[in-house]
Amino acid sequence: MFQHIWKPVIGEELDLEHEEDNPEDKNAIAVKKSGLLVGHAPREHAKVLRFYMQRGGSILAKVTGKPINRALGHGVEVPCELSFHSPRNSDTKALAKLLC
């Protein structure tokens, strides 16, 4: 999360997008607020999220808590609840099982 650009507010919604041109991670998922990059989804979930998006699904994140700085070199974590939208209901159920 980029603290100088955005301060999370509980209840606000963020867009997730596959960041195809990311030179460090081909699976990177950008987190955006009003089109502005404010962070990235955790790397350990990025491949599954990218796959879901490539199959036509979209994902929104809703901020559910205050930012947490674990000082582990991974930046600040912002607790969020993800909502998955897909024309294929089976994709959404399968993704929920993979991420839980």
C-alpha cells in the first residue's frame, strides 16, 4: 500500500486488476482506488486471482479493518473482504475453495 497516496477507510471499495506489465511478477494484481494504484494483492494469491480474471471474472475488495504494519518487508497490510463476480457461477465457487 502506498501511504502517501491513499489512506484506507473501512467500507470503501477497491478494484483489483491484473498488472500485465509488472517486471517483477507476471501474476501481479494491482489494487486501485478510483484508478490510482494504491498497492498489490498478496503474491501468494496473485496466480489464482489472475487466472480467475483471465476467465472473465472481476474482483472487488472492501476494506474491513485498519492498516497493519508487520515490519516484515512486505509493506502494510489492509484487511479486506473480496467479492467475486463471474458469468460462470462454478468459477466463483471454485475460487472461494482455493483461497480459503
